[in-house]
Amino acid sequence: MVIRLLLADDQALVRGALAALLDLERDMQVVAQVGRGDEVLEAVRSTSPDVCLLDIEMPGRDGIGVLEELREQAMPTRCLVVTTFGRPGYLRRAMDAGARGFVVKDTPAPELAEAVRRVHAGVRVVDPALATESLIGGPNPLTEREREALRAALDGSPVQVIAGRLYLSPGTVRNYLSSAIGKTGTSTRVEAAKFAEDRGWL
Amino acid sequence: MVIRLLLADDQALVRGALAALLDLERDMQVVAQVGRGDEVLEAVRSTSPDVCLLDIEMPGRDGIGVLEELREQAMPTRCLVVTTFGRPGYLRRAMDAGARGFVVKDTPAPELAEAVRRVHAGVRVVDPALATESLIGGPNPLTEREREALRAALDGSPVQVIAGRLYLSPGTVRNYLSSAIGKTGTSTRVEAAKFAEDRGWL
DNA sequence: GCGTGGCCATGACGTCTGTCACCGCTGTCG
DNA sequence: CGACAGCGGTGACAGACGTCATGGCCACGC
């Protein structure tokens, strides 16, 4: 009656350390570890774990994408997202994408095992502090196009380059960015992009 | 004859997991864990560990600052920096600040214990891939003022704001940023700032 | 049917940005 | 001493940026 676990985290050290920690629990067993998002599905297929621990930021495919992929394939595995600092927007998107739990790596270690047990039992687990932060942050006011423009503006690229990446006219891009600047209460597109990114709006 | 360890990492889960991993080694014992940079010195004083594992990004005081502090206080502890993805500039600055080793969290777990042993034995340990990356990155071509201007430009602030923070004329700031843009081969200040940050030039 | 809102675009406007030339001042090194 | 590099500033200029008004197109809801 052990809970079979899969760990997905790009940092090998963290992954191995988490495995060591969870393997100490008598009712848990780590049956697979992967370092890339696009390796999760295959690992789930071959080992059929009870619970997946997913990081958000991974090469290959990010945690949100993995959740969507697992749901599309109707895999019975329940997923607990374990990620670095709480971007409230990630919480919303992760739960929408099918996550059964969401905790940050800053939580005390003993709580993780308990969160795994609750997820395995079918209970949804969300870090309470994150949940409140997510509510006060409010919903995402940006349109899809505004988000795309902001994502492309994150690195400071000129409007012409952004327009090229989005196959849009430079004027249109400037309009979207101007709108996003207004909605975020900032004064430059880079500030708006960072503001939105911090809230997980991108 | 066990190696006494102190762990400093802001993510409680990672910290606890690393402790679990390293405590499995017969010749190691974790004697202290802290989650903030400004708690390291006191912990070192009270537990006098043989080796410190330091993260770079921590609240309170970053890893580089901790290294400088420990050296100022002439603490005999040897420090191994264990951080997320390799910013070559961090490597250089960490070693200059007194680190005895530098590895990324992406390294295979078994190598960490070995790195700890080598640091404890007085050998300097540097991830080979990072060392080469640090060399090809070349030296930092930016002047002190250019770095300050870039740091203040990282969030996309307008020149006026940057000038206010640096107590400089807007024109001067523009000149520094223009110079930095030229040196980095970029075309906007935000791109230049990100470019420099990636190389640890800030 | 008609208002609403997102999408895409254009044009005009004023401001900000990036570049360049040039100034003086301070050190430092041959 | 003169050459040189960094620091701080000014002025001018082309181009980029942010704002606004306006237009057409489409989908949705009352």
C-alpha cells in the first residue's frame, strides 16, 4: 500500500534530494525521476505512479503544459505542483490545467509528505497563503494578444522585432502594449511586462 | 571524524531535502540549517561547521555577501556555493569572495557529497563546464558607473528615474547606457542590462 | 438588431531614447 | 610633462516609443 511517486524537476540535485527525503517515508516510494517536461508523459506511461510532483519551470515543456498533456491523455495520475516562489497566476493556471495540489518549495519539509498523502487521497491541496494572494491579485485583465505582446517585450526588444515575431503591424503592437501599460498602471512596456509576469498573467 | 555541515538555502523544501540526502552519507552530519543570508554568521559561530553549503539567492544577504562577511570575521569554515543555473559572473565573484567550491544544483546528486569531501580536504572544486563558460565569457568590460546604470535600468525604468536614483543628469545616464549598449552589442538598455546580468557583470 | 468588446490597422502628435560631438575635470602611467 | 581613461555634463538630431482618434471586421449577448 505504498504511494508510488514520480519526481519532475530540472535541477538534478534538488530532484535527488527530494527523492531521498520522500523515500524516508514508510508509505512512499519514488519510482521515477525526470529532468525535463517532455519526459514526464513517457515516464508516467511506463511506471504509472500514483502521484506526480511537478516543477513549473522545466526545459522541454513547462509544468502547465505537462498537466494539459496528462489530462489530454487521460492519465489517472494525480499531480502536485511543487514550485519556487509563488506566482499567484501559476496557481490559477495550474489548477485549471488539472493540478490536484499546489505548494511552494519554501514550505517546511514535513508538510510535503502530508500534502502528497492528501493528494493521493483525492483531496485538493493549496498553500493557504498562496490562495489568499491569488485572490487579492485579482483576475487577469489582459487579452491574449496583449499577453503575447508583453511576453515578446520582456527582454527589451524593439517594437519592430516584436511585431515580426507576432506577425503584426508595428502600430498594432504599440497599441496592445499601450493598453497593457494602462491596465498595469506602469509607464513602459518592460515595467508592464515584469508587472504582469510577477502576477502570472503571461 | 564526520564532516559537520551547515546548509543555507531559502527554499525550506530544498534545504530539508538536501539535509536528508547528505545525512545519508556516513561521513557527514548536518549540524545547522538557515533560510536567510543574514542568519549564516550566527549559525557558523554557534555550531562551527566544517563546510558551509551556500545558495547565492537568499533574502537578508546574498551568498556573495555572506562569503565576504565570513572572511571579514576570519571564520575557518570552508564554503561551497551551490546555486541554480550557472551565471559565470557569479562564479568569478564567489571565488574572489572566498568560496572554496562552486557547483550548480543541476549536477548529479552523488557528486555533491564528493565535492563536499574535496572542499573539506582543502581542494578547490569548480564545475568544469562552468569554468570554461566563465573563460569564454571574457572579462567584464563595463565601468562601475555603467554597471550601476544597467542595474537601475533592469526593470525598464525611464532615464529620468534612473538619473534620480543615481543622482546624475539624465544626459549622463543616457551616455553610460549608450556606451553599455555598444559594449554588449545590443540595441536597447533593457537588452544590454539582461545581457550583462546573464554574464554576472552587474 | 444593436451595443459591446476583442482584433488588426493607420495616422498624427509629443515625448523619450540612443547616438554623436564636444566640453571640463580628475587621476595614473610611461 | 603629455597621453590616456574614467567621470560628469551639455547640445543636437534621427528614430523609437506611448498616446489618442479613428476605421473596419467579427463574434457574442440582450
